[in-house]
Amino acid sequence: MTARGRAGIAMVCIVHAWQAVMITENLETVVAEIAAEMAKRPDRGAVAHYIPELARVGPHAFGIAVIDADGNVFAGGDADVPFSIQSISKVFTLTLALGKIGDRLWRRVGREPSGSPFNSIVQLERECGVPRNPFINAGAIAVTDAILSGHQPREALGEILRFMQFLAADPTIAIDEAVAASEQRTGFRNIALANYMKSFGVLENPVEFTLGVYFHHCAIAMSCRQLAMAGRFLAHSGRNPSTGHSVVSPQRARRINALMLTCGHYDGSGEFAYRVGLPGKSGVGGGVLAIAPGKASIAVWSPGLDPSGNSHLGRLALEGLAKRMGWSIFGV
Ligand code: GLN
């Protein structure tokens, strides 16, 4: 290679390195500005009341954590305060169930957006007890049942919890027993959904066992920082780029992201895709895990919800982040 060629390559490398530094600095500023902006907003949505223990959480918290491809963490607000991950756990139970029984899972649960609220029962009757997708409550209960088969509830729950601890590289992650007990006492709608599916033979295990595991994995408490860590494999083709651990194949990661995009926000999934443009999964605890493929794993938390049961400020924060970073999967 000529001296001029070498100089050209060196120049390109310097430009790339400089761009990388610029992107990192930019992300740091953007995250700090979003956290400051969200802390000030008066519109905060309404905290979930149907699980009494969740209703005790005030609407004032806001947290955000973004982990880029190099493992840099950008955090703001209440990023280290644990909250109830609720339905975000469904991303991880889906991952485990696919690992356990592979594509046979799709005999028990569909892959289409429901266009209905997360706890709706109407579609189940028309579709013979087979839930539309793994992220509505009925679908997640069917997925939990698949993980439970062949195990005691305690073992299945232990496996789910250890998976979260492994992904987040944090053995302190735990279940909030008060939240689990609160939902167990008042989860009449889920009890109805599970019994209805059982009547069609969609659930293999005793309904109370499956629901016990379901309520407890919904009650796992994690901070934004821990959750963003746990989601990293989805942002990087199934692999944690820092440890090199391969969690799922690239194809499976792509498919889980596709389901998060189309079904992760229930009847608000279209609006989330329109405004944010990233695969995302919300929970009624007010958390959202969002994935910028190849770029970042993001967790936001604000307990106030919109009418579809998705975090109000969480969505606004992700909309701002995706727009300012140019991260929408549909382009800038
Ligand atoms: N545990 C909650 C329920 O089953 C989860 C719902 C949610 O987060 N959207 O109702």
C-alpha cells in the first residue's frame, strides 16, 4: 500500500473515532435533558389501581437508563430505584419458553397484535382459548404454563428469577412478595382467563400453579439500570456484546423484537410504533424496555399510565430519545 493510501485509512479511522466520541457525548446530553424535562412535566398519567400494592407508588418518579453497544451506561432520574416490572417479565418468559419447547409454543399462543386491552377475554372465546400473542395476559399465562410443565412451581419461578439475575449480572434482583400477594388476592380477571384457557385444554398444569408462577414473575422488582442490562442481548443479535454470552440465536432475537414492536404495548402498540419506532414492552408498574437494534438497550420508568395501561411519560421520553438519536427502526 502506498503512503498516501495508509494516510487515507488513518484519516478515516480518526474520523470514525471522533464520530463515536461525538455520539457518546450526544447521548449523555440527551439522556440528562430528557430526565430533567420529564421530572418537570405536570401530566403524569394515572398509577395502576387494580393491583392495590401498585397503587401505593406515587406518580412522581421518573428514571431512564440507556446502555450502548460498548456497555456505556447513561442514566438519569430514578434509574436505580427498583419498580415492579409486571408485563416486561413476559419478554423474558417468552425467551425461556422458546428455549424450552421451541416453535411448539406457537401451537398454544399466536403472534398477532390483539387490538384489545391487556386483560381482555373476548377474543379467547372466538379463538378457542388460544391467546393472540405472548404479551397479553392470557398469552403470557399460556407461556408461563409451558415453562412450568415438568417442574414444581418453585423450580419454575427460580429458573425465571435466576435468568433475570444472570442477564442483568446482578444476583440481588428479587421478587416483591407484597406485590405478588396483592395480585394473587385480587387477580380475578387473570383467574378467569386461566380457567377459560384450561377449559379448552390450552393449559397443562393446575390453574393455581400456573397463576402462582405468573403473579410472582410479574412481581420481580428491578431498576431501569438492571432492566436495560437484562435487555442487551435483544439489541445485539441475541448476544451480550460485553461478556460474549450468546443468549439466543440472532433469528430468535429478531423475532422477539418483532413481537415487541407489534404486540408489546397491547392496543397502544400501533401508536408506540408510530411515535417511537422501536420494539418495546411495557408493564403496569410503569416501566418500558425498548430496544434500538445494534445500538442500545433502554429502560424507562414512570408509574403513571395512559388509558391503554402504558407508561405515559415513559412513552414521551422514548419518543424524544428515538427522535433525537435518530434511532427509529423506520429511519429518521
Ligand atoms: N400482572 C399484571 C396483570 O396480570 C400485568 C399486566 C401488565 O403489566 N400490563 O394484570
